Amino acid sequence: MAGGEVLLSRHYFWSEASGGTYPVDALIGIAVGCVSQEAREFSCSMGIVQDFAQGAEDLARLTGLRVSAERLRRITEREGEPIAQAQREGTLCPSWSAEDAKVEGTEQTRIYVGADGVKVRTVTQAQKDKRCHEQSRIHTHAFATNEDHMALGQMLGEQAEAIGWAEATQRVSLTDGTPWIRNQILKHLQPIDAMLLNLYHFSEHVWATAHVCLGRGQAAETWAQEQRTAIKEAGPRPVLAAIDGLRKKMRSPGKLDSLRLQRNYIVERWEMVDYRLSLARGWDIGPGPTEATCKNLTLRLKRPGMKWDADHAAAMMSLIALKESGQWADYWQPRKCA
């Protein structure tokens, strides 16, 4: 129920033809998963606007209904099929009809129809299983600013000191290799054990070069995959050799320039692409946490039709970063007592 769990005792019927059922469940609105209609509505309201962990927390805070993030996910996802079925059967009526679509100042009615295709990132069961074996990331500390790179670097040093960066046994940066980021890390995050270029951005550059030189077919895919494998298993030297070998086959100035830029990109980040040693030490080489946090910080700001001035955008991201960092309750609690 919306106010919490309720223990029910009701009659159960079973037949070989239709199986088992509790007839009264449909009447009291718990035919799907023993969750009442009101509880499902509240759960779905939270589940569609934010991640399920945060949704479960807000659901408990606002309604007193306590479910785990996984239970909230199941409730929300399960509700989609009855909705689709109701739409197919015509039992879910539209909220308006043609007579409501009047052209202003006339008796005419006008309806536009639009259709488009969209892509949604999906995951296979094998990928889900793999996630179970990836490193857990229990702690995240995020912050945002609309000031320049020097101010960001100063904040980086201050926040690192606050979490005890220098006391950590291993201190690793995992970034996209942009020079200004590297410079600020070197200036404000000392000591540091390793600076890594995340594999995703290395791969982006490799794929770009493969497409320029070899087109969009199987040859480009094979070459790019070979370089990703080589740099993880043997380091950057075989990749440079492959670039040099491909350059001997090219004549186009554009292709030669792409290969030159790819080679320089690796040489300039030589110490950042030692993936073989990093993997041997059990370190991450992917961009997952950083990319995910950046998306979460800006998701609210990038909804359709939204535009923000810089100060307000930074303010919104600071609020979201507060939640991402697990500081929300600590921030508000003293103010409740004031």
C-alpha cells in the first residue's frame, strides 16, 4: 500500500486449466506484483524522473513507502506492459480529442502528427553479468564550477585535501588527456602515482584515423580493434609501428595528416597509455565514473527547450553534485535545526 506493507488474508483458487489466482486482488488493485495501484503510481513517478537509487530514497522521504532501488526498478519497468496493452486495446483514452484542437479565433480544428525514430542504449544479459565482476565504486565526490581552468584546479586541490588524497595508498587520474586538465592535475594533485588516458578517448582517436584512411568497412574495424588490443596487451610501440606501416600505403595528404596527428597524440601522452601495467595493477582504464557523473550533472539542464545562464547552470549542477557525493542529508540537516 502507499503507506507501507499490509498483511492480507484472502481466498486462493486453483484449476488445472487456468492455474492459481486470488480473485479479490484485482478488486483491491494489487493484481500485479502485490503492489497497490497507489504505491505503483508513486513508485513510477519517482522511477521515471531519476535513477532508481535516488528515486527509492525520495519515495521513502516523501511518502513513507520504503523499497529498494532494485524493487523500484522492477515496479516501474513492469508497469510499462499494462500501459502498452491498454493503448493497444483502446482502454486508455487520450486526454483530448479533435474538438479540443481549435485554431485560435476560428471554429476550425487542426491536428499535427509527428513521428521519428530514436535510439536508446541497451545492454545484453552477458554485459549485465560482466558488471557484477567490475570494481565497485562506493564513493563519489563531485563538484562543478563555471569559472576558468585555473579556478577549477584550485578547487580540485582543495577538494582533494578534504577527502585525504595524500593519505590514499594509490592515487590515479583517469581523464581524456586534455592538456589543461593534465596541467591542473600536475599542479594541484600531488603526490600522484599515475596519470592515465581513459581507453575510450584513445579508441575515439584510433577509430577516427581508421575511418579517414580505410573508410567505414571491415578493414577499418579490424585495424582499429587490433590497435585497441595491442595497446592493452603490449603497450604503445606496436601501435606506432602499425601507424607507420599504414602510412607507407597512403598517398592522400588528408590521410597522411590523420596518421601524423594520431602518432603525435600517442607520443605526447606516452606515460598515460601504459594500459598493460595499469591492468596488471587492477586499475580501471575506462571512463565510466567520470562520464556517468558528467551526464548526471547536466541531464537536468539539457531537457528539451531549456536554456540557462552560466551562474544558474552552475548552481543547479552544484545541487546535483551534492546528491552525487552523498552530502545531501549533511547539507540540509544543520539547516533543519537552525
